[in-house]
Amino acid sequence: MQAATSRRTFIKGLAAGGMLAGLGLWRQPVWALASPGQPTVLAGSQFDLSIDELAVNFTGKARTAIAINGSLPAPLLRWREGDTVTLRVRNRLKEDTSIHWHGILLPANMDGVPGFSFAGIAPDGMYEYRFKVKQSGTYWYHSHSGFQEQLGVYGPLVIDPLEPEPFQYERDYVVMLSDWTDENPAKVLAKLKKQADYYNQHRRTVGDFIRDVGDHGWSETVAERWAWAKMNMTPTDLADVTGATYTYLLNGQAPDGNWTGLFQPGERIRLRLINASAMSYFDFRIPGLKLTVVAADGQNVEPVTVDELRLAVAETYDVIVTPDGSQPAYTLFAQSMDRSGYARGTLAVREGLSAPVPEPDPRPELSMADMGHGDHGAHGGADAHASHGGAAAAAGAMDHSAMNHASMNHGAAAQGGMSPAPMTGMDHGQMAGMDHGSMAGMDHGTTAAAAIAMQSHPASEAGNPLIDMQTMMPTAKLDDPGLGLRDNGRRVLTYADLRSRFADPDGREPTRTIELHLTGHMERYAWSIDGVAFADAAPLRFKYGERLRLVLVNDTMMHHPIHLHGMWSDLEDEHGNFKIRKHTLDIPPGTRRSYRVTADALGRWAYHCHLMYHMDLGMFREVIVDE
């Protein structure tokens, strides 16, 4: 668990850091008014932003953050669809900086990625961003320079629509989740490179082994331990960086700070949930209230009511809740996926109230099925406690380190739960060296077994010292609530629940498919795509105007939130049907997910995992869209 933080310490941090509550606005006129609890809302079309160091104190230790306009999170920016906005960003640091407008459609030179779209903002320099706003919804902005995002350079962004929204609400709050460490982020990375599980304080013990022998027997337990040992992994390694160093923040406040949003009984409250963390997935719920999800990544969806949802890094969800007055206060509870800590706030009828804070859920463990190596249950995988036997048996029968997957055929029928149709037009030129021969001896036939055919892998993965595993039977798992959320007694949002309120905006079938594998080596803490780090990789080339399909296969034991700059990602179901438009897609372990992209933005674009250290170490590609 994270270290306790006193309220006095926290208020000191609030004063020092200018930490701002989420947006608290009345619905009419929602566009330009700030509430007393949210003094820094910058609305309009002209903005002046300054990036500088800021003294903060989250844990009782004075530290230096980097902030925008002296605020952590940065000020809420409020734009209006159809306007042209101008943002003058000045750098008061001794190092280069930048701002990326996450999920915003704009010209490449306005995207804010140093080395791609511009040179960055030098010390004492200024860069003027200017572009027309083509969309509406909930987004965010952050630095794309070094580790500045971890240090505090991030803020919420709300774009009001031209047309009336298809849902009603009386109050509107931003709920921005993030993670803070008192350590220098570069030192955090150095520790991970020396010992990848440095921050994992929940490694399995002899006591766990004895318990598992009692539950499952000696041979089964030894086989399961041996399978993990051969891959130099542990099933408790759910997050690279944990509450051992992180303090989890809600609107810039640690749990003891208890950020509070006010309401009157019967009001409909819109919560704009934003995961602005560097490395942390959050599972969000409000005990006693249902969450009606109305938007994802800024795009309206058909309403779906749930008890809980998981936010991958960089995702946003808009939900509506309606307290009926039966309770004076409700807890906003966002526990980290590895259960090592939580962020917390309150909805209340007046200041000073709070509600009970739940205990974090039991810490889950990965199974071989979770990584696409074995027994696929109803969701394409099960938590270890529910499928220990099947997963261990499957793992024990495979030597994952010795299997040569390079000769497997990417054209095999219905790989990973995908129907054959979406695979037509596969662009194997993006995966040089792939052997496209037949999968000799494998009978895919027309049986159900074909739906989980053995996954093929690019030749660049074969014998690669930067790869420690390859998923063998991945599926889309769109209906899987996720590790630690299955069968927990609450209804949990899944990607299968999400459907945009509009049909496929492009409507064309993709003319080619590019398959990419998310790869890594946990022990060496190395991250790549197709086993090739960014520094050694050729750009991906899209032809302007084409409609193409991207297929991502996760060959690691970690979740990866994948973000393509400048263009929308239109997620498909297992049959190639359009489901939902997003800017960031969660790719869990052992999954194979596909989405369509319209290459309608000329220029050089970043395409990467949004886990900051994974991106920094090489899970990153350049995408070039040209004529």
C-alpha cells in the first residue's frame, strides 16, 4: 500500500502546487463558467500557457514537479467545436519541452511530438499552436518530452459540441487520475532495467507454494511454477511501477486530500474520467451508484449502465450518475490494477463530508490462459485461482522459449478468433522475412478449434534476445472484464459493451492489413514491436486516403494502451464489424485485436504504447502518411 499522507501535509501540497479540483460546472451555460472549487478554467480561443518548475509536497517530502501555469494538473482548457484555437506555449525550464493534444485531429506540425512534427520548445522559447477544432468531447493534453508527463505536465481538455448532446445532466466534473513518485523518473527506469520486478512487493513466497500444493497437489503446483520459471516471469507481476513508490492522485490530490464535488439530490452528474497516469491502470467505481457510460475517448456511445470500469492509461470515459439523496456522500474509488493503492475522492451534498472507502480487492494473479497459452474459458482466459489446473497443464506441455514460430502461416484460417475475411489483403511487406508457407500438419478444418488456431509470429521474433514469450492462442477477449474483475459480483464494462452512436464513419472495407506484435522481455525490461525497438525500426507507411486494418497481437504478459496520433482507431469485433471509435486501445496479454484506420492526415505521426517507460524503451513506431 502507498504511504499514508496526513491531511496537513496534503493541504501544504495543495497550496504549494496549486492542485486543482475537477471541473465543477452547471449545465447552462456550461461553456465558460468556473465553480469556486475550480478556479483555473481557461475557456475561449486564445490561450497563454507557461511550463515551469513547481514545488510540491504529496508525501511529507518536498519535491519539484513540472507544471503548466503553476498548476498540477494543468488548467482545464475548454474549447468549442468549430472554433480555431491559438495556444502560445512558453518554456521556462532549462530543458526542451512540448505539449501533445491527445486524441485531437489537427495538422502534423501542431501535434507536439519533438522530432516528428516540430523540433520541440527550447528553453526560453515559445511555440504557437493554431488549428481548427473538428470534434467535441473529453480529452487531455500532456508533454511528449522525456519524463515530463510523469512529473506533472498534463491537464484536462473539454470541447463543447455544436449540436445538442444526446443525454442530459445538471452538473459536470472532470475526474483526472494520475500517479506521482517522489523519485526521479530516470532513476525509476534505471531500477527497472537492473531489476524489472523491483517495485513488485507481492512476489510469491514459500507459504504460497505450500498453500497451492494443498489446493492443487504437488505435481500440478510444480508444473505451474516451472512453466513460469522457464519464462523468467511471475504471475504477480501486474504493474511495472506500483504503490511501492507511487501515490495515486485524483484531480491532483492524494487519497487523504479527499477532493470533493458537490451535488443536490436527484441531479444528474456528468463525470469526465481521464487516466492521465504515466504507468497505472485504474479500476473505477462509486459504491452505491450505477455508472451510465455515455462516451469513450470523447466519442458518444450507446448508453450502458455498469458498476465498474477499467481505464487504461490515456483512455477517457464519460459517465452519468444520479444520487437520489439516500446518502449524503459517495466515494469515488479508483484502485490500481495491481491493488497496491488507490486514488479517492467524494461526491457530497456539502463540503467536509466523506463516505466509507472500500478496501482494495484481492490481488489477482496471471494465468497461462491470460497470456494466450492455454485453457480459454468464457472470456478467453480466467484468473489463476479459477483455472490453475488447466493453465498449468497447458503450460507444462509447451516449451515457449524453444518453439520456432517464424514458419507459421499468417494466412491460416480464423487466427485468434478472427474470421478469415478480415485477413484479406494482408500487407506482409511490413513484416519482412515472414514465411508464408503452409502450416504443415495442422488441421484447421471447420471445427471450433479453428477459432483458436496457433498464432504465427514475424521472423524478427525468432531467436530474439529481447523477447521472452510469444502468445500461442490469442483471442480478442472483447467481452472479458479483465484480470481481477471477473466474477467479482459487480457488472464491469467491457469493450464488447461499447458501441458508437454512429455507423462506421468511413464505410469502406480495408484494402490491406498490417499485423504488428507487441513484444518485450520482462527480465531485461526491454520493449519493442515485432521484436524491434524504435531506434532500429523502419517507419510504417500509409497511403493518403486509404482505409486499412491494423491487427495487434500482444506477445507479452503486460497490458499495453496503444495510441495512434492524428487519426481515429475504429475497433472491430471478432467478425470484422465496426464497434467503436477510439484514440487509445487497451491490448491485454494474450489478445489479438483489430481496428480500421483511415489515413486522412498527411505527415509524420507517432504510434506507441502509452506506458511511458515502454514507449521510451522502444514500443514505438513512426507512421508516415503520404501521397
